[in-house]
Amino acid sequence: MNPRRPRLGFMVSGVKPHRRERALARSGDSNEVVARWEGGWRATVTAGPFSFTVDEPEGVGGTFAGPMPTEYFLGSLASCYALALAWCARKRGIELPDLSVSATGEYDGPSFSGIRLRIRSSLPAERLQPLLAPASRVCYVSNTLARTPRVEVETAGADI
């Protein structure tokens, strides 16, 4: 196994969501978001009842109306890992006084060759460290990256 890309799994069963919480995904479930191009280098992404703007900086032709797609990508990883850490802490009765997770991607052409997560908390390291492995097991985004999913592109409407 490559130590830089651990094989991670998701192992939570019997968890029922509260009325206003989203259910944990199970194998075979799916999730969809829609990105609608707004012109230039700008798009609006809709995810259920939420929407957000994606854009590029003015220096490359965008209007800087929102973060770049790669920033949302890194934000997805950082936020998912933060929530996974918080979930693991709560499950173990550990109170997190604060927590931040930053994600830094190193570009290699049109992709990242590596991503570094940096975790900061005033919780002592000896109490935070044991949460890392279980958080990695329940973080959907890091699990997805570790498994390198196939990307299929389909067209609808006029033939391309």
C-alpha cells in the first residue's frame, strides 16, 4: 500500500439521522449537483436547496465573483475532514474547544500532485492524534480521493 495514498473505508452502521439531519450515504446511493454556466468563466452550482457561485480571477478572464473550482474542491476536503474529526470527537466524548482544517494543493499541470491537510486545535495533540485515523475512515471526500473514482462524461441535448 502506498503510504501517501492510504486505502480508506467508511464503516458506520445503524446510524439514524435526526429529523433535520441528512442521512449517511450507503453503497448504491447517489448525490447530484448541477453547475449552470453563466458566461465567461462563471457558473452557479445548485446542490439541493443551496446554490453558490464559481468563478475565476480577473487576471485569467473571470470576474472574481466567487472561489475557483479548485478552491471549492480543497474546501470540500477540508470541511469534510473537519466534520469527520468533530463527529469522532463527539462519539468519544471529547469536547473540541476549536478546530480548523486547511487544505493546500500542489499543482502539477492541470491537477494536484498532492494535497496537505493541516489541522489546528487547542485540544492537546495527544488527545487530537487518536481522532485522525477514525476521521479518515468516515471522511467521504478523502475516501473518494483515495479510491480514485472513474469520471464518466455523458451528453444530453444536441449532438456534439
